[in-house]
Amino acid sequence: MRRGKALLLSSMSVTTFFLMVTLSPAQVDLGNYTVSGSIEVGGMPSHRSGNTSKLEEYRDLPETVVVPQIELFLDSKKKDFYLELESLKTGRDDQSYRLRAGRYGLLDLEFIWDQIPHLFNVDNARTPFSMNGGNYTLSSKPGGTTGANMRDWVNDNAQPVDLKLYNGLAKFNLRYTPTPGWTFTGSYGSQNSAGGRAFGAYFGPSPGSYNITELVEPLDYQTHNIELGSEYAGKGWTLGLKYNASLFHNNVSTLTWDNPLNTTGVGSGCTDSATYAAGTGPCRGRFDLYPSNQAHTLTLTGTANLPFKTNFMSTYSYGWRLQNDSFLPFTRNTCYGTGTVPASCADGALTALPAISRGSLDGDVRPTMINATLVNNYFKDVGLKASYRYYDFDNRSKRVLLPDGIIVNDQGAASGDEYYSFPYSYAKQNLGFDASYKLTRWLTAKLGYGWERMHREYARELLNSNEHSFGPTFDVRPTPWTLFRIAYKRSIRDAHDYDAGRNAAVEIGETQEDVRLSRLAELRKFDEAARDRDKFSFFTQISPLENLTLHGGFDFTSDRYPRTVIGVQKDIDYAPSLGFVYAPLDWLSVFGDYNWERFDWRMQAIARNTGAGGCPDLTARTAENCPAATWRSRGNDEIHTVKIGTDMEVIKNLLNVRFQYGFSLGSSEVRASGNSAASGDSGVVPAVDYPTIVNRWHEFLARAEYLLHKNISLKLGYYFNSYSSKDAGVDIMKLWMGDVETPAGGPNFNSSIGRSIFLGDQGKGSYQAHIGFVGLKLKF
Amino acid sequence: MGGLITFRKGSGESAEAQNEPCLGCHQRGIQTYWKASPHASRGIACVNCHTLMEKTSGKQLAKMTDVTPFGINRAEIEVCGQCHLQRKAQLMRSSHMPMREGKIVCSDCHNPHGSPNPAQLKQTSVNENCYTCHAERRGPFLWEHPPVLEGCNNCHEPHGSVNDRLLKVTDPRLCTQCHIHTRHPGTPRPLSRVSPTVGPSVFAFNRSCTNCHSQAHGSNHPSGKFFTR
């Protein structure tokens, strides 16, 4: 019925539009100006099945009349003034508009409005919470604290909820060139993101008894971006200065939610306690969502043409990243503090709140970037380049001392550790040299060397690392229509002062040795570890005929971590591609691309439980002295991507047709083995494979444009899109997970999961859609 | 300039010669770093990407933007995809930015004419690039997660991934590549029933680690040291 109405409406609209436009002239003259453009209107009947969130993940495909495109061009007959207007998907959730006007060589003004929907799940997520801004409340609680009580309550009370975002972006750009030397630019942009997405929250201690409450994270972000710049170009030199400001404001800065497992009462009838257990504990918890912040950046760029065909380019930028939102209290649990116990607290006495040295962070990061580049082409057929770059992420945020520790998840006494927040900083220096030489008319060789030094402040395991990269590149052009590009780069990164105990500075109650042992001395984090990288790329483009182009490529990256016992040991990426574009006839062209990519990784880990024999316990345990608890995992992602199509001018200047097909088949495998009972640990769970994730995506598009009249075209389209996904980690999700978690009696039985609730959304649900389009396009 | 220059495909004219007339005017603003750019050093000519005499798209690109009611295939992605074959294919992954829907293009993050930044990024770091849309993650926060600060691309593949949320490696392995030193991350967790008594674990299903540690990008809550508040 819905489709029938949509079709009727579409037909009537199209007919009206057609009758109206047939009387229109092909071009409009307005005195000194001419107006031209086009407008397209049509209807989109469709048939779809399955979970369509993914179909409309970033687009709006309505079953109604749509205006896919409007274009309007206004030109002065003297060719000194222009105005362009373009609108896509007018009135839809993914609509966009662009208005540009100006005077050639003097002024350019542009206004952009763009909407981007982002649908996570609008089909099957549910929640028992009433959501009002950042305040989530429950109107009832479970009748008891067992998993069965939770199941019955959540199934009776959960209501459908949409998980989606809308991003709206408005931007105004200006460019003014009063003289050939001067250019002034300015822009203002406003971006709003509003909606909700899934978000994990939990009460209680871990390890121990806890309950997870998956929520809808409320989002209402507003960002203002301002840019002002000017540039002067003299004879052989330029100098430019630019200022950027980005002001981010979070309109929902906190999220408070009721604890469904405190069954003492609902709303104000609920009583807190500082000790968490099923049925008691905090009545509600509170998140501090992303704080509002600002960024300001000044950038100075200069270039100069120097003697001996040398070009110098340099940029200096300095910024401020500021954030000073007031800290929330450690907890909203009313059983914390000093003095008289309030009626809302069931405890006999209040639990002390820990101290904190500041009320806000006074967050202040000063990123600096300096770059200087020299390019020389003095010698015939020789190209030289030298560059230096310094990037400093200088975090001057205040350090915050928490001498009594923190309250973890709104329950329990303050943790015994003393904490010092650490404003983490790093700096990176890069030096590079490239030399290229045109050895023959058809062969250019280049040799490059790069050095990168990374310095981190002592909150991380590695203070300093050096990475040296070097390798050749060859561009081979044996004929004007043949190109081969081959490049290889070898990079070696050291990590001599890696120390797993470096984080001693964060938790001031511990010694460096304590941290080293608790963090596992053998662990090497992949982003800091010593690494050998081999990178190879090949690209070819061959056009043996004027109407035929063949292309192909192979990208290969291998990262190996030679000194890593625990952690990532290697990852390798291969990606060969092939494609062609062929136009055998004036009216026919065909194109195709195929890509296969495989990403392999391997890691080693160790279970660190308390053993009853066999292996040493916990911190004394290593991969060598406890191979039984050591486990290995390897994985691979493999994706096939195909795109083929054809463009045909079936009847010259009258009928154009395109057929296009795209296909993507992706899989992600995780294999694991090791961790056996021989370690002597209790409740050993051996490492096992994960079910393979598989997703398939097909897209077929057929469209035709038939010229009915000199300025009117009939447009027909058919679009098929299907997606199927298999992902055990998501497919099993529902509101209550108690019956899929480790069964009672198992080694890791966890009754907490039986008391947890989720949104039950399957973010990657399968679907199939057939969508048609019948419309008219008027050109004027 | 000395004589006529032809821009026809396969003319044998060098890229330097073909570019010279363009650079007479277009060598500032976004083209400031052209001569130092990888594209210039690889002999790419302006006409490999742009047309001169024919209006095609907003940036005079050598391909047409294809607008249909079903989606928008941006000219820019086709132009860059002529050589960057792997990247073009990655846009068709199940987890992707809205590029194949025509809402984002390559030059939103990269400056193909050269920049003083790695990978020809427009901003001074990977993170600064991401913050242009995701300003909420900029912080600074009371509790920082250092690998996040150093590079969003430590965990995410922005061009497209077969894993949810553009993750480079599927959860929870992404986290356990570093967090295997204490308590629950070191214990291997199953994702399906492997015996009558061992079934899927909350540490592995759904959002796995972020089922609880949802503030992994940083927290400003005094109790957020473990990214759970």
C-alpha cells in the first residue's frame, strides 16, 4: 500500500513537472546574464527486506518523490561574474547544498550545507530506560536479583530505541584577491552532531560481581570552526599567515543512569549503599562525557626561490588545545562524604571520599610543528630534496594528585593506590633526503633516506626510539604509453630503552620494579617495540591503444617485531589489484577493477593466574618458565573487491545507459591455541578459535537517460543492494545474555552476565533492497 | 616557455613541461608544497587529474561526478583511485567512512598537491586530521590513553575495514595486543560455546573490552582512570 501510494504520488509529480517544463525555454537570458542549469525529479519505489540500518547507514533512500539534483549557473555575458548553485537530495536527510558566487580573479564566496546521517541500528535495539537529555531513569526495577528476574523484567519493560546520528555542517568560505600579490581567505563552519549510539556502562567491581548496562550515549555536539588567512606572493617568494579556531561544545556533558540492580526502590525511593552486591549498591552512576574544548592554531608558511634552481619551503605552526571543564565528584552515591547519613543512604555511616588536588584539569596542550624543505633541480636530470620536520606535542596540563586513590564505579572504599595523572607528551623529529636521477629517457631512479626520532615522556615504556628508512624507487617509462613504478623501503626501528616498569611515575604508591613485574617484563607494545618494516609497492599503467588502459598494482607491508616475546610479533599486508578501461567503440566503454587484500597478524600472550603447581605464580611467570600458560593467536582479514561496468551511448545523443556492479567479500579469522591445564592454574580456559566473521556486499546499478526533447530527459534507474553478515560476537546479542554466557558449573561461570542488560542491537544485520527510479531531468 | 606543449595522453611530453604553465599561477595556497610533493617527484602532471578546457566537476577534475538518487560517486575518488588502487578498494569494506556515499572525499584529509605533513595530510598530525570532524576526542583529558594521543591509526584504519568501527584488528584482540599484563586481558576468552560448560564471554562478545571500558579515548572523570566513567 505504502509503495502504491508512493508510486502514484511519484507519477503525478513527474507528469505535472513534465507538462510544466515542456513549455520552458532551453536557456534564460536576463539582461547581461544568462541562466542555465538542470533539475531532476522522480519517484523511488522499492522493495526491501531485512535489517535496513546498514542500507541507509550514510544515506536516505525514501519511497517517495525525490529531487536528486538541482544545478543553476548564472554567468555574466562579459564573463566577469559567476554564480553556481547545486543541490543534492533536496529535502532528504542526506541533502546538501552548495552556493558559489564571485568575480573572476577577485572574489570567491561559497556557502555549503551538508547533512550526513549515520544509522547504527533503527530496527531492533531496545532499552528499559526513559531518556531525557543525559538523565536516564527507570520506572520499575526487577522483582529480584537473579538472572531470571532480570530477564523477565527487561523483556517486559524494554522499548524500541533508534541508534542513529545526524551530522549537519554549514560552512561559509571567502577568498579575496585584491591584487595579483595579495590573497585573503576566511571561513566559518558550524557542525552539529546529534543522536545516540550504543555505549557500555557497568556497576560493581571487576573482578567480582558486577552488572553491565548498555545504554544509548546521548550526543549533541556543536563545533564552530573559524579560519582567517592572508598570503602575499612577491617575486620569487611567498609568505602566508593563517589562524584557525575550533570551538567544541558538548551540550550533554554528563550521563546519569539508574542502577537496575539496586532493587531497594525506584527513583527517590531507592537507597544507596557503598558496598556493592546484587540488590544493593549505588542507585545511579554518572559518566563525564567528552568535555567541551577549544583549539587555536597559528600557521606561518613561506617559500623562496633560491639560486641554483633551489626552492625553499617552510612552515611553522603553534597551537593551543584547551579544556577546563570542572571535575565531577567521584560518585553520586549518597553514602560517601562526611557528617550525618542522609535518608537516601542505607549504610550506618558514610564512607570517606578521596581527596583530589584540583577542581579541573586546566588542560593545555601546545602542539608545535616546524618544517623546512629544500628542493633542487640545478643539475640536468637530477632532483634533490632535503627536509626536516619537528612536531612537539607539549602537554602542559596540570598534574592532578589523587593521594587516596579513586572510587571505582561508584562503590567500595577508595582504592589504596595513590595516583598522579600524567599529562603525556611526545615529540617527533624527521629528517629526509631524496635524490633522483633520470638515468635514461625512460628510467628514473630515486634513492631515499629517512630518519625519525620519537621522544616520549616517561608515562610510556619507551623514552626514545630511532627509525631509519631507506630504499630505492624506479619509474620506468619504456614508451609514452607504458608506466611502471616500483618502490621498496626498509625501515628499522630500535627500542633500546624499552622498560615495562617506566609507568612507575603514574602510580606513585608502587616501585618501578613492582610495575615492571605487574606489567610483564617480556611485553612489547607494538607501537613502541623494535620493528623491522619492509614496504614494497608496484604500480603499472599501460595504454597500448588510445582506447585501452590497463592498470595493476601490488602493495605489500611487512612489520616484524624481532625482540617481542609477548605482544604482536608480526603483521603483514598484501594487496594486489588489477583493472582496465576499454572503449572499443565510440559509443561503448567498459571498465573493471579487482583487488584482493590479506592482512595477517600473530601475537603471543600469557595467562597470569595463580597456579596450584606446575608454573610459577603471576608475576614470576614468563613464556619460558611457563609454556603451558602461554597462548598464541593469529588472525587474518581477507577481502575480495570487484567493480565492473559499462557506459553505452546506445542511440547517439539520445540514449545513454550505464550498468555497474560492485562486490565485496570480507572475512576475518582469529585462531588461537595454548593455555593448558598443565600450568596448574585453576579453571583454565584454553585459547580457542573465534568463529569467522564474514560479510558480503553486492551492488548493481542500471541507469538510462533518454532525451525526450531538446532539454528534457527521461531517467530510469534500478538499484540492487544486498548485504549479509555473520559475526558471532554481534549476532548473539539480545537484551538479556544470561543464557549464552558460560553455563553454571563451568570454570568461569559468571552470574554477573545473567544480571546484565544490553541494547540487543545487531549493528551489521543483513538486508536486500531493490530500488527503482523514474524521473525527468530538465536542462535550461 | 618555448613552443607548444601538448597535453594529450601518450604525447611523450614531460610532466615538468606540462606543469610549467599551470604553476605560473597555481603555486601558492594549497599548491605551495607542490615541488616537494611525492606526486611531483613521481612525474605526475596536473592534467593527469585535472582538465583544462572542459568543465567537469568543481575542481576541474578529469572525471565526472556521477549523481544518482541511490548514491553519489565523486569524481575525486575516481581520480585518486586511478593509482591508489588499494585505497579505492578499501572504500568498499563493510566498515567505511561515507566516501562511497559521496559525503567525504580524499582531499578532506589529504592535500594531493603536497604538504609539510606525513602522508600529505592537511593537518599537522593524524589526530589533528581526525579532530576536524571528531573534535570531542581532542581533550586533553585527565586520564589519557597514550596510544590514542599518538595516532588514531594505531587502532583504526580510516580507509575501510572488515572489522566494526574501522578497527584494524577485530576486538578483543586489538586490545589484547598490548593489554595482556594483568587480570582479565591475559586470559583467553571464547566467543562461542566450546564445551558444555564453556560458552561465549562478555570479554569477547558485542563491544568486548568497551562493553565496560567505554571511555577508551580518554576520560575527564576523577574516577575514570580505568576508562569506565
